Amino acid sequence: MILYRYLTGPDDAAFCHRVTAALTRGWLRYGPPTLAYDAERKRVIAGQAITKEVAGESYTAETDLAKY
């Protein structure tokens, strides 16, 4: 199965650490990162799509993506 996640958060070191941790666990970036401006909170929000292929398992709606 191929898993998909979209990580989002303020464009800061914590967000970069979350993406780095996912890449270290075998996830791959899927496309370029995105940026949006939150005018209410006056900050930039970053997003990064990631995917991971997991052999020998089947996807269900109950699949815990954070487990991988």
C-alpha cells in the first residue's frame, strides 16, 4: 500500500523537525512544499505532502498513519 500524509504547521524549526523525522522514517516528499499566509495570526503556514510505500499490508480507514 502507499500511504499519504500532508504535514502542516507554522513555518518554523518545529515544522522542519517534523518533516525531517518523517523523512528519516522512510517517508518521501511528494512535490514541493507549500506556503500560505495566515493574516489573522500574522504568520506563514508551511505544508509538505509525503508518501510511504508499505509492503505486505492493506489500507483501511482505521490505518494509523502516524504508526509508520
